[in-house]
Amino acid sequence: MEKSPHKLELLRRIAALERQGLWHLDVEDDPETYPLFPDDVDYLNEKPSSRLKTKIANFAATRFFDKMIARRQLIIKEVRGIENFTAVKGGKIVTCNHFSVGDNYAVWVALRDYMDGRMLYKVIREGNYTNAPKPFGLFMRHCNTLPLSSQTATMKKFLRAVKTLLGRGETILIYPEQSMWWNYRKPKPLQDGTFTLAVRNNTPIVPIFITMADSDVPDGDGFFVQEYTLHILPAIYPDSTLPSAAAKEKMKKENYEAWVRVYEEVYQKPLVYGEE
């Protein structure tokens, strides 16, 4: 198969960022953004119009991604460890490695039968909310998403919403790597924000790490569609005996180490960065 020049360029960018240790930078040409002000987002769907748009967007997203699954453009091979999710009662944060626009739907498919009718909330970047291309713009704005913002007032509203959602027993998906690297199989070092939220809200984290294997289905870009196995790992709880900063670092370290163990067990090799 002839490989897409664009995808080959993404792989070159990923290799370069890995060598430089610039884990938080995206390799895609992300859409330009504009500031997200408090009145621009209804985090808790308090307006009737927001609830209607959410209903429409979730219906459209389900049809879109289910068609991908039917066409084997998105392949969920196996889900392991669902008991680690169901063992945690009340509000929780789910973390996952980020390598595809469809990985959040794979997480939803894995968890939805165990969510007691609740939806999965997703933290997203500001630009994905304000300016994502169709059809993802609709999904990013209205499928129970929680956009970050460059505006302090909006972030205060975001933090209040996160506290409310966790307090009423919701599940929030956060990508602690921050960046999306296409089909990148390694766990990347994690950023602080997810774990600060967990400690601040005294909320457990349920880590998920998705491993991949080539299927026999070509993806149209000269590569094979990846088969996903979702590994749902034991919950990590904030340590109330530690100061906040230390508790945050402990949770971040435990999450990263749990991902590394899965990576090394599944791929049968040690995690090494910067390989040619």
C-alpha cells in the first residue's frame, strides 16, 4: 500500500517531539481558536436549548461512530478489567491515552453499559470546542464536553462545573498526556492538571490504557486500521495524609506506572523513548 504523505509527516513529527521530550505538543495542525468566554459555554446544560443540542449531537455522534464500527474503521477488540470501573462508586475521573479522534468513543462503548444511564463527560481543548471542523465541531460543542479556556473567568466556571459533576456522581474522561499523537502506542509522561482536579475534589482516578494491533483492514492512507484493547486498571485514590502537591505527584506517578506496566506486558518490550 502506498502510504499517505500526510501520515508519514505525522510520524516524523512524533519522532522529533519524542526525542525532544515535548510530550504536551500536538502533531496535527490544530484549528485556530479564539477565546472562550463564560457566556459562550453552558457546562452543566442548564439551558433548555443546550439540553436539546446535546440530545441531537449525541444521537448524531452515535450514528457516526457506530457506522465506523460497522465498517471496521474503528475496531474494539476487547475490554479488560471492567470490574475496576464498577468497583468505584460515585463521581470519578477516567484517564486514557490519546491517539485518535475515536478513542473517546471506544472508552464510551466500554463503559456505557455500566454507567447507570449516565453520560460520559469529556474534557477537551479550547480550540476543539470553538473551531473544530464538521462533523466534529457539533460533537465537540455538545456531546457532554467540558472545554478548557485561556480565560480565567471561564476556567473558574469550568472548575465549579467539574466539582458539581463529580459531586453528583458523574464520570469525567480526561487525557492527562494533553496531546494527541496519531496511533502512538507508548504512554507519554503525564501533565499535572488531571491530578490537581482529583486531589482538589477528593476524587478517585480509574486509569485506562488502550493497546493496539494491526488489523487486516487497510485504512485508506496506506496503513492498517488498529484493533483496540482497553485495559481498565485499578482505581487510584488521593492520599489525604499528604500535602496537596505531594498527593498530586503521587497520583500522577501511579497512573503513569500503571500504564507503563500494561505497555510492557502487552508489547513484550521495555518502554524506551527516542528510538530511531
